[in-house]
Amino acid sequence: MRYSFLGNTGFKVSQLCLGATEFGGNTPADEARRIWSRCLDAGVNFVDTADVCAHSETLLGELMRGRRQSLVLSTKVFRPTGPGPNDAGLSRKHIVQACEASLRRLGTDYIDLYLAHSDDFLTPLEETLGAFDQLVRQGKVLYIGASNHCAWRLNEALWTALERGFARYCCAQALYNLREREIEAELLPMCEHKGLGLIAWSPLARGALTGAKAGDGDAVADAVAAEAQVGAAAADAVHALADAAGIDRLRALPADPDRQGRARRHGQGAAHASAEAAGAAGRIGTAADGAGAAAPGPALRAAQIHGQRLHAGRDGQGLLAAGEAERRRRLADRAALRLGRAGQAQARQQQPTPPRGATPPLARPQARIQRRARRLRPTHRTDHVVP
């Protein structure tokens, strides 16, 4: 097994990471133990899970007993872990509470790598990074990272951490394989420039690239066709939910077999439609009760997953729209700041230069104060210095 430094940090991880989110769920405990033993025998020391999969953390806590120090444990925070309004997102309250709960389930007193599972556009970056920094200073977390973040938001987080003196993200986790290569446009160059490590999840496209899921034809072609069918079913289910809630469909997700085109429409159109459904009917899962007849089981489940990914249990406007508004506001603030500084510099240049030896007008009151202080200076003290 080969080991690499994770970003600019000083600790090494195996180049293969064991994704254990399905342990105790779709992967039975006995099979999970066999996978665990085989990975350890091969030299894998890096294991990744998430707090939304509580069954996985509980089982990993049992598997790690007696060998915790030799492993690099990664878990995540953001996804809904309860029905409450503060049981999701990246607020300080949820991050601290989720970390404590993960530590109890994992049976350990620290987490090697704590990842933000997704970006939270509704919580200020200062609050999120401040909460992560608090956990690092307390010794409960050693390193922090970001999962499923776009390049500009990740760069904004790095700048905020530098400006505030917080612990910075050391790595990024993103979907990356031979089929999904969108991060090569911006995220990969930014990670290389900033010295961030990259953790690729689903490197085999959920098994499609192994040939294990192939039918009579090519595995990749079959997977793409199946994904297009799921997208069409999800679009129909989203439409049904919008109709049940009495909301305009707007630009809902189309059944586009081209993934890049579908991804663009996913962010630009379906986010607004599902955001309105969530705002008017509570959440997509709640609105589904009135649309059960119109949306069959698998399609309805796909729509619910789609809504959870967009909102992650947070009500209000679409996350993408909120993030774009926040980015434009910050750019406007920076532009105003630059214009203000430029105006001040121009005003200083236009001021007449005083003749040599003359005291500037603003310095005269200060000079009088200093002369008066010298006259009133006590003579019995030698350590009193007046500038």
C-alpha cells in the first residue's frame, strides 16, 4: 500500500480509502467485518463515514477497538440527523452537537478528519469555521476539510480562515471518476494552487466502471441510460409535488440524457421549483403525502432525495440562489471598499504640500498638547515618558 501526505499537512493516509457509510445498513455487519479485515490486511489505514449514517459510526466504533491509534478516521457533518430545525446545516450549535454525538457512537475521544458534508449557504462562513476551529483547539478534531463544495466557496472559506486566524481546510472531497470529471475545470486547479488534498468519492462510478453491473451491453452505457431514466422519474415526481402544493413548476428538472446539460438545469431550474415546494408545503417529504398517487414509489423517493440534497433539511429559498446573492453582495462590498480607498488617495494627492519647516495644520493641536504635557510633567518621577 502507498501512503501520501494529505494536502500540506504532516500526516499520511493510504491512497485507498475505505468508504464505510453503508456499514450496518445496506452492507450487513458480517459482510462489513470481512471487508474491514481485508482492507486492514492490504494496508489501508484511512476510513470514511458520515454522521447521517449513525449505524455506520456505531459499527466502526466496534471494529476500531484496540487499533484506533493506527487508523485515520474521517466523518462528516451537515445532513439532517433529527427532526428539529437545528439538526442540520453548519451552524455552531449543530456542528458542536453533531461532533459530540459522533464521538460517542465511534467510541473515541478525537476525530482525525472532520468534513463539512456539503456547503451551507444560509450560515455565515465565519460561524462555521469558528465552530470547527473551536473543536480543533479543544483537541476533539485534528484536521478539517470540505466535501461537495464549489471552487469559489472553498476559496472564500480559505480566505476567511486566514483573515480570522481559524484552522483552515486541509482537503476537499468531491465526486470524481472517468465519467464525472467536472471538477477538472476549477476545483482541481484551485486545490493544487492552494495546497489542498483531494479525496475522490465514488471513483468507480458506484460500480459501473468495474463491469459488475453490466448487462448485455457496455457497463458505462447501461449506467448512463439507467441514470437518465432515474432523472426522468425524478422530474415527474417533482412536477407532481409542485402540482399537489399548488405551485408553478417553473423550470423543473428536465429528462436530459446528457449529464452536463442536466447538471446545469439541475442547479438553475429544479432548485427553484423544489425550493418553492419546500417553502409552501414544509418539505418535499411532507408534500409527498398529497402526491402519492401521482408519483409512484421509486420516482417519489428520487424526488425526496433530490430535495434533501438541495435543502438538507433547511427551509427557505434555494441554496444556489442564496449563495449567488451572497457572492454578489460580497463583491459589491469589496468594490465599494476599493473605490473608497481610491477616493481617499486621490484627495491626499490634491492637498497642497506645506512649505519646508512648516507644521501641518493637523499636527499643530498635537504639538500644543505635547508642549503642555512637558510643562506639567512631574519632576519626582523618572519613568514617566511623554512622547
